[in-house]
Amino acid sequence: MSDAIRNVEKLNSRQIDAVKRRGEREIKTIENSHQNIKAEQKKAHASEIVDIEHNHHHHINQQAAKKEKILAEMRDHLQQTKALTEKELKELKNATETQKAAHQTKLSLERERLNADNSLHLEELNDRYEREARKVHVDGQGRIENTKLEKQEQLTEVESYNQKKLNHQRNEFNVRFSEDSRNFEKIKNDQDNQFKKERMSTNQRQQLDMQKITDTHNAHVEKKDENYKKGLKDQDLFFEKKYESQLTRHNTDFKTLEEKNKNVIEKLKSSLTTQISHIASKNDDPFYKFEALAPRLKQTDTGVEISMEVPEHSKEAVTISFNGKEAIVSMNRRYNDANKAHDGTINKVNKVESFTTRLQTPDILDPKSVKTSYDNGMITFTVKKA
């Protein structure tokens, strides 16, 4: 009997530990979800504040452009007024000479009065423009500050609500767990007192009670999880609808800028390719690089070595021959080129170039033993003695 009691106690202890671990995992999952939601809300609030600041600066720029347009129109009007005044002065001067001084004085006073009025009007418009700009700036700053405060309050409320909800769920779980523990202790004491008579019935009742508690707890957790997921989904849909239009507009602007950037890059690539091709064609022309042969003779035990620097594209044009104790190094090459100008004119160039250098050798050499090698811009002829 004692073994059966211990087995039942071990089984019940394992079930309680399993329930504890499951509860701890659920609490940890809820806390992680809360932290993720808080981070996403902070990011969304920061993005919304940046958009508000951008709209505020755009509004200020529009107002400034309107004020500048009004000032330009006033300047044009002032110039037209001056032109008409000068025209009237000229007509009055041609009409009569007797009233010249009086008309000039009158027109001068009238011009000064108009200039003074226009100056006052211009100063008034400038003052009104500055006041309106300051007002718009102050209103924009106030709106930004109010928006920041509202978003901060919303974030604080959401954090407080989630923290209260988490604490409430934790307390409920602890209360239920304590109640379950007390009930289990009571059942255990009853089993100890009535074990001899009701061992099997008590064991079955314990198993049924534990299964009921487990089912109730699982159902409650599943319901809470469904409600939490539903809230998250509704919130995601709200933010998606709110920022979908802005995202579409930004994507359209980005695509436009990307296409412009690609066009500019393609034009630059085409221009650079043309320049590089022109420079490369000039650099590849052997007549710009190679002007004379400069062979060096080195005596060896079996013969001589004759080496010189030659471009790789001209190494096949270099030949060597012998006449007694004289080595003759020659090079013959041809260059053909044709290009078409913008006006359709075709220019062709045909060039022929020959180099010959004669070297005195210490011995008579065997022309049939010539071996040629080329390495890193240096061609070498190895010739044995005859």
C-alpha cells in the first residue's frame, strides 16, 4: 500500500510541475509579445512624427513661395507706374515749355509720394509675411509637440494597460494555482485518512479532478490567446490601412528617382566608355609606344643571349639573322586604322615601320640553334656557338 501511495504522490507531483512549467511558458510568451508590440508602436510613432515634420516644412515652403510671388507682382506694378510717369512727363514737356518747371516739380512730388507709398506698402507686406511665417512656424512646432505628447500618452496608456493585463493574468494564475494546491492537499489528506477503504475510488476522483482543472486552465488560456491575437490583427489592419497610401506614394517617388538615376548612370557610362575607347585606341597604337630597338647581348659558356623590351602585340614582328660575327635584329610591322567622323567623313591610316640593329658577337653563331622566349615584356634569343 505504501508503494501505491508513493506512486500516486509522484504522479500528482509530476502533473503539478507540468502545469507550473506550462504556466511559466505562457507568461513568458505574453511578456515577449508585449515587448514586440511596444517596439512596433514606438517605430510607427517615430515614422508618423517624421511625416508630420516633412508636411510642416512643405507647408512653410509653399507659403514662402506665395509671398515671393506677391512681392514680384508688386515690383512689376511699381516699374509699370514709373514707366507711365516718365511717359507723361515726356508728353507734357513736348506740349508746353512754359509750364515745364511747375510740371516737373509736381511730377517729382508725385513720384516721391508714390515711391513712399510703395515703400510703405512693401514694408507692410514684408512685415505681414514675416508675421505669417512666424505664425505658421509656431503653429507647426505646436502641432508637432502636441502630436508627440499625444503619441507619448497613447504609448504610456498602452504600456499601462498591457502591464495591468499581464499582472492581472499572473495574479489570476497564481490564485488558481494556490487554490488547486490547497484542493490537492485536502484531497491528499482525505486519501490518507480513508486509504484502506476508498483507495481506488479516491485515486479515480483525483485523476478526474486533475483532468478537469487541466481542461479548464487550457480552455481559459486558449480563449485569452484568441482574444489577444484578434486584438493584434485588428491593430495591424488599422495601421496597414492608415499607412498604405503613404507607402504607395513613397514607392512611386522612389521608382521615379531610381529611373532618373539609372538614366544618368547610363549616360555617364556611355560617355566614359567613349572616352576610354578613344584613349585605349591611342595607347594601343604601337607607334606611340615603341620608337627604337635596344637589344642587349650577354655572353654565355655555350653561346650568347640577346634580349630586348618589346610590346606583346609586336613580339611576332621581331626577327634575328646572322652574318659571320654579326647579329642582325629586325622588326617590321604594319598599322591600319579607319574611323568615321560625325559628318560622315571616313579617315583611313596605313603605317609601315621598320627597325634594324646590328650587334657584333665574339664568335660565329649557329642560326639553326636559335631559341626564342618571351616573359613580362622581354623577348630573349638564345643562340649557341657554331
